[in-house]
Amino acid sequence: DLTTGKVRWANDEVVGGVAPGMKKLAGLLANLAQASGKVPDPSSIPAPLEVGADAVVLASGNEILKISTENGRFLWRVPNRDGSGNTGLFLPEARPDVLLVGTEVTGTGMSTGGAVPVQTFFSAYRLADGAPLWPKPIKMKGPLNPPVLLAHGALLSSGGRADGGIKLVEYGTGRSVWGKNGKGIDSD
């Protein structure tokens, strides 16, 4: 409780699949990090997204979770079909029934310039039950770049890369509507 500082609920399901020894180790490491003043880079921890007065959505590993803020129960829990990585959660004001998820994925090998290739996949889920709305994710080159949430779709861009593109994607269908065959437009 933000006013009193009392713990209102706890949810052991979040770490339910973890061995008891690992839970203790994770707790010890968290305590050591807190005591040393070393805090993880905030950009590496996806922020929970408030989705109404009584729920939050968060990404944890390769899952997306909707949790009741009243009692800590999972309202739904689904796999992030795009894997795990730096994840952004977005709730379009024009479509509060849609959860847009961007997941940054690091590839294997090297790109032409010698860097590890990075791409971002965007998917949409129905906020009520976590069901995927799009038949497949939308892939963008480069690191996660927050989308521009418009009334009629999400404007996705390739993380500021010169060789990237820009796509306007419909929330309900995942259909890209700009460019030849929906492939987007160049940002050159």
C-alpha cells in the first residue's frame, strides 16, 4: 500500500517454476545489490503498464502477464510469441482493448558492419484475455523504438537506422498499409 507501506498481497506464482534454492539465491542477490547501491539499468527492466484502476500488465522473461492490483492474482498469462529480450508494452489510447508489445531480439552471427544483428518484433494482444490479434508479428530492423500510437494504427520505425523503414500497422489486424504490398516506406 503506497500510503501505509504495508504489503497488501504477494504472488509466489511469478517464481513458481523456480527451484527453492534458486529463489533463495535470487533473494540473496537482490539484497546484496540493494545493500551495495547497485541497481540494474532501468532500461533493461520492462516497466509495468497500468491498464485500468485494478490491473497491470508486465513482461517477464518470455511471458506477458496481466495481474490484478487488488489481490495479486493472474488475470491471464501468455507466452510472448516473439521470445524474450528488451520488451516494451504499449496501450493505444484510441484502442484501449489492444495491448501492443515490442520485443527486441538479438540475432546470432555478425552483420555486414561487424555488429550483432538486432531486430524488433511487434505483436498485438487482446487486453481482455491475452489472445493474439495478429496472425504474425511485424518485424522491424534495429533496436526497439517506441511506436507512435495513432487513432487508426501504430506507426513503427526501425530504431533510427538509416537503412530502416516506416510502417503503419492496423491495431486489429496487423495489416501494414503503407508502401508496396504493405512493406512500408523507406526512411532514407
